[in-house]
Amino acid sequence: MLDWARNRVLTALRVPPAPNAPEGSPESILIFRAGKNFFYLQFFQWFVKILGVIVGVVALYVFTSKQLHTAPVWVHYLVLGGEALGLLGVALASPFTFLAMRWQYELRWYMVTDRSLRIRRGVWEVEELTMTFANIQEIRVQVGPIQKLLGLADVEVHSAGGGSAGKDGEQRSHKALFEGVDNANVIRDLLVERLRAYRESGLGEKVASPVDSRAPLLTGLTAVRDEARLLRSALLGR
């Protein structure tokens, strides 16, 4: 049922269920996904937000009731009705925000080929980034305290050039983020190995050998010199 609803939403938004493979040989494509604990972390954050809204609404009602203890009864009912509508709104919105959170997790794609990588995420606003190995400058693993507790990490891939310039004039690089993965070291080692193989293959780095434009001239002068020597030998022989 949930998959059917997700597919209908993706069709309505004209979002392909999976991104196209980036540049590279088809047999080299590897797909990685965010770890299961990353979903639990997102669920916990979603739950805390919903609980915070509910607590806030109830606290506002208690505070308002104390401030209006001398007000007419109908004012109390009006405030109570407003608070009830607020709680009803939270209850009605919760399933949709939960589905959005779940689909955000399910529709994270980390794709790697022998020449490039592609990262796509998002449902309502799709973000897609493609980076070729020719531009990669740095690959590193970042782990926060909560991520470490959950066995998660982020793999950051920084590219050379193409980024925006900061206020200090320094060029900022693009960053591809494999967020919330539970096999960060595997992804990092794979990227490092494929980056090394890409550079050793010389892809995109082939330069034509320079041609010496003086070669025909030197050949002609050498021939003239040899002919002059033969002529001199013939004259002296006489």
C-alpha cells in the first residue's frame, strides 16, 4: 500500500523512481543506500518534533487558562477550541509528514561507476549531483558522536573547481555526500581504488606528441652536405 502511494506521488511529480546511471561502463555500476539506523535516527527526530508541537500546544493552553481565569466562560471555550484544532491539525498532518520522512530515506541513491558517481535525494525537491573522477580532489569519512553510536558515517567527496567563491575570494569546491551509510570505509576504499585506476589509465590526460617542424629542413641540409662532400672528393681525385 505504501509503495503504491509512493509510486503514485512520484508519477504525479514526474520524478523517476531511480536515477539514470552516470558516465561509465554498465558492468561497473554499484549502488549504495543509507543505513537502516539512519532511518531510525530520522524517525526519532520526526517523533521529537511532533511531540514538541503537542507539548507546546498543551503548555500554551495551560498558560492561557491561567491568564484568563477571570474571563467569561465562552472565552475559555474559544481558547480550548483553538487548541483542539491545533492538536487535530497535528494529528492529520502526522501521517503525511511521516510518509515524507520515510520516502526521503528510501529515495536516497548513491551510484558509483568506474568513471563517475551520482547522488540523488529528495521527493518534493529532487537534488542530484554528478561528479567525475577527473575532478575529485579529496575523499574523507566524517563521523559524529550520534553517528558513531549508531554505526553510521558520512563519506565526503570534494571536487576541484566549479564551486562558488567565498567572501575571501577563495574558490569553494563541490561536495558529494554519501550521508548516513553503515559501510563508509567500504565506499571510501572503493572510490580511492577506482580513482587510482582512472588516473593510471590516463583517461582524459592523453596529449598528442609534439611534431618537430624543423625535421624536413634538417633532412634537406644533410642531403646537401653529403652531396657537397661527394663533389669535393671527386674534384680532388682529379
